[in-house]
Amino acid sequence: MGANEVAGFIAIAMSLIGFVTVWIKIGHDKGRQEEVISTLKQKTEENEMRISEIKSKTHGLELRIAEFMGEIRVKFDYIKESVVELKSKGGRRAATK
């Protein structure tokens, strides 16, 4: 076995080691990417749930605001009617004097 043959075997061994190392690295990176994708999916699902909760709360607030505005409108109408009634009574008194 000559020096050239030993150098050839070393070159082949180094190539195989490099090839295996590259495949291990690719596998490792693929595993990390899958983990990152899984984490992102989980966070997306959590955010979608939060958005749904916020929409529900917002809808509830809109309903309460609408109810409150309705109550204000009823009270305002009552006040307007009372003022009109008082004006009409005041006008009759002035006419009778």
C-alpha cells in the first residue's frame, strides 16, 4: 500500500464524514424548522382565540351601549314632553290673567 493509496482512502473517508455531517445538519435544521412551525401554529391558534374573545366582548359592549343610548333617548323624550307640557300650562295661565 503506497502513500497515494493511503491518501485516497483518507480522502474518501473525509468525503464520507463530510457527507454524513451535512445530512445530520440538514436533519437537525429540519427538526428545528418543524419545532418553529409548531410553535407558530400554537401561537396563531392562541391569538385566534383571543381575537374571538375580544370580538365577543366588543359585541357585548355594543349591545350595552345601544341599551344605554335607548334609555337616554327615553329619558330625553320624557324631559322634552315635560318641558312642552310646562310651556303649555304656563301659556294658559298667562292667557287667563
